[in-house]
Amino acid sequence: MTVPSDVVLPKKAKGARPYFFADPAQDKLLAMLMGLVGEVSVLADRVDTLERLLVSKGALAQGSVDAYVADAAVRDQRDAKREQLLRNVLRIIAQDHEDPDAGKPNDDAYLSVVTQVEQ
């Protein structure tokens, strides 16, 4: 059950990204890995739920998912979704490549946007 809330959370955290390792690249890799683990966990739970519901309703025989062979159109759709997932997982690298100083406390442009959004 979802409870309505007046709380609006910011899209990005204020200030510099916290670092836990001596090499910032390790922190980025950890962030990507944890994001991916979260996505995979949610998807695995949803797939399990769907399979159980379909089998319990008699709409799907046990083992049908494992035996399924996708056609070319389905493979193309899946490839597009996979590309989007990779963009999401790798976005931390893309952001740093676009603007390596974004989000640092001394970044006046970033702080200006944060101030505007908060108002």
C-alpha cells in the first residue's frame, strides 16, 4: 500500500560524491555493481512471481520458460532493452566523461542549478 506524501526527494544528492576507496574508479565500479545487483534482484523476484502465478493458474507448464526459444523480433526487442540497461548501469562513467567536475562543491554551475531546483 502506498501512502501519499508531501516529501519530494531531490534527483541528485547535494555536494560531492562520497568516496570509500583510495581510487575513485573503485567507488564508481562499486556503485555500478550495486546498482546492477539491485536491478537483477528485483527482476529475479518478478520473474519468479510471474512464473509461479502462471503455473498455479494452469496457463504455463512447469519448465516452459526454460524451453522457450525467442524469434528474431523478440531478440531485437531484448537487445534494445539490454542496451538501455547498460546505459543506466554505466551512467556514472558517462556523467564523469561529460563533465568530470560536476557535483563537486566548487562547481558554481552545479550549485546554481541546485539552488534553482530547491526554490
